[in-house]
Amino acid sequence: MSRTSLCLPPKPTHALFILLSPYIFKNCLVNGVTAANTNATFTANDTIATPDSRQGWTSAPTGRGTLSILWSSGFTMFLCSWAILFLNVPGSNDTRFQVYRRKLYMTTLSFLGPEFIFQIALGQWISAWHSVRDFRASNHTWTMKHAYFADMGGFVLRTKDDVTFPIDAKQLLYLITEGHLDLPKLDKRMIADRNKVDGALRVITMFQILWFVINLCGRAAQQLTITCVELTTAAFIVCSIGTLFCWAQKPSDIAVSETLQSEKTIEEILGARMHEPYRQTPLDFISRKEWPWSIYWSNWINILRNLGIVFAPPGKPVDRFENTIARELPGATIWVFLGVTAAYSAVFICGWNYSFPTPTEQFLWRAASITMMGSLIAYWAITEFAFSTYPKIKQYVSTLVGPRKQEHDPERNTRSPRWPGSENLVRRAQYVAECIRNNSVDKDPALYVPLKAILPIYIVGFLYCCARTYIFIADAIELRSLPADAYSTVDWTVYFPHF
């Protein structure tokens, strides 16, 4: 039979239909379950309806079910993890499978730690804002869309000797200023044409977030139970709003970059820096700036690399910018990140006096909430001490005491060890310590991290992961026993005028 005779809908090709189709499935499923439960609760006094029975105005079933709670929370968390992502431009040889795999990885990272995605987005927003300021100071037309397009790898430099690699906004301005390139003639409308994100996707995300927040506020106002999974979703929303704000003008799903041809060779561009080592591209010396979080992150990524889990682009120079690059948060912007992250952790503390199925579960929830907030404070304290306070104290003491005594004692390093084999033990300990301090492939000196920082951060990170894991477990197991009013819906009619 033909499609017309079967009255089948046309094949959906729009993101709006894809996003709304789960709602259709959910409504069918929930209504079916509700109808089944309603029929199952008939008593002996109920009259079984027959095909000839007729009935007037009938109110819809009141309340909500477990499936409704899971669906609204799960769909909101999905939007806050998947729909808000705006990934960098892929490499020229990347397959569609590789692109989707990267987005799945970033979605997992966003689900496990939405504050990490917010930090990445905030760093990119600061970088783009500085780029606009610098370009306009040089009398060039430049917008936030241009800045994001450049920083996400939208421009690829091709030299006269056919060396190609992506460049960010700061590197592009350097090449223009030095006369190696002309300002690319790329209108922001052309960037918008390359943006493949459906506008309906952002609208649906914002409306879902808005409705979820309004519903939670209504439940709180009427003193109805808010479940743990809804509280977790509210915490997701805190970070997602910040991420959406930072990436509001960032293009997404751009598959092809803009190639900028230079009439100079790579040696003419680099000059004396031609043989200097670099991490991503030969122009790293222009815009690369490591800071504590990026050093921590590189250390953790290198641990995964040693386990065979590799996310960074292969080879040098790279053909794309990694999505997890954390740009520096200078000055007071670090406090913006810490403030949003503190608000994210504080949402879980709001469940301090929740009615959990058992006292043990309540204690574990409280412990996990405090651990998450404490991890943030510990991260700031450890980093501030190791990278700022301790070096200042050490420098101050060295100016008072002078060079250490062992520097003037040539016999100190020639004394025999106190016990046999101790020298080898010391050397092994020093080797392990150096591997922990810097586990990069080429022992990049910019990725050196003090032991007084990385060892405590390992402990803090482990405790944080344990706390986050229990939060997810508690979200699921709490549903086995909830207060009755958790299934009551908000009575919105009390907020309407009555005549």
C-alpha cells in the first residue's frame, strides 16, 4: 500500500519534531498506564462501561506518577547536557561518527559535572570578549560571533610551503598585525549561515528550563515534596543557564573551516622561534597560557592517556582545537565561576531535611552535599596556597636566610647513604615524584604542578566523585518510598483572580 493510503505522516527531518516525539511517546505511555490503573481500581459498586454507555463532563485524573517525575527531570537534564553544547570545528578528515562520539563524551562530562562545562564556556566568553576589544583597538570590524568562530577553529592558516593548522583569534590578530595575513572578509551573516543549530532547539531548552523552575517554585510555595531527582535537575539548571549565556553567540555544528592563505612560509612567520617546541600549533607562543586548572586538567587527561583513553588530536600541528581546552579565568572572573559552582552545590544542601526512606540515606545525602561544597573550598584553598601563597613565602624567607646551606657544603652530596640501598630508594622516589608532577608525553615544563597541590587535589577529586556518584544513586533509590504529596500537582488556580 502507498504512504497516502495508510495516512502515514511524512518523514520528519526537523529537530523540532525529533525533540517533541519523546513527548508524544510519553503521553501515550502515561495515559495508557493511567487508564490501566484507573480500570484496575474499580470496586464492586462501579458500573462497567459498555459500548452503549454515555457520560457527560469528566475531569482528568489528578496527581502525577513516578514516570512523570522521571520523564520531566530526565528530559530537562538531557537538554541541559546535550542541547546546550556547542563544539569546536572538527578536523578536515574527521568522520561523522567521530564528531558524534566527541559530543557524546562532552555530554557525559556535562552530565557528571555541569560546572566543568560552565567553566569552559566562561573561559571562551572571556577570550572572545578580549578578542573583540583587541580587534576594535586595531580599527578592525570584529564581533563576538567572529571571535567565537576563530577560537573554535573556524580559521585554518595555510602557509606558502603548505603547512596548515587552525588559529585562534589572538593568533589571527598577530598575523594581521605582522603583515602575514589580511583581515578575512567573513561577514557575521555568513557565519550564521554555517550555524546548523536549529533555533527551535534553544527555544525548547529555555522553555523547558523555565517551566521546570516555575513548577519547582510552585511546589515549594505550596509545601509539596520535591524529590531528589528534581533537586538534582535544579542544580543542573543553575550551571546550564550560565553556559547558555556564555555560548549565546557561539555558532555550533560548523563542519568546514575557512582557509586563510598566507604568502609567507612557516619559517618566515616564526623567525627565531622556528625550532621552539610547541604543544598544539607553532603559534602557541602567542596565545597559550597555562593556569592551575588547565594544569590539573592536563594531568588528569594524561592519566587517561596512559590507560589508553585518548581525546586529544593526534600529531603536531593539530588539525582542530580540543573541546575541553579550559581558557584562563583572569581577575574577578574566577569568582564568577566559584560563585556559580557554589550555587550548584548549595542546591543539594537544600535537601538537608528531606524525608528520606531511612535515616542512613539522609545522613549519606547530607555527607555528599557537604563534601561537594567542601571540595570547592578545598580546591580554592589548595590552589591558592600552592601556586600563590607558598611561592611568596618561600621567596620572602630566602631573602632573609640567604642561600641554603647545602649549596655551600660540597661534602653534603658526597656523603655515603645511611643504610645499604637507600640511594636507589631515594632515586626511585624522586622519579615517581617527577612523574606525578609532570606526566605529559614530552615533559612540557609549562605543565609542571607542585606535589603539594596535585596530591591533595587527587584526594579532593576522589571524594568529589564519590559524592556525585551517591547523589545519582540517591535520586534513583529514593523513588521506592516517597511521601504521598510528592505525587500531588501544583494547584495553579489559587494564583488566579477569583470573581
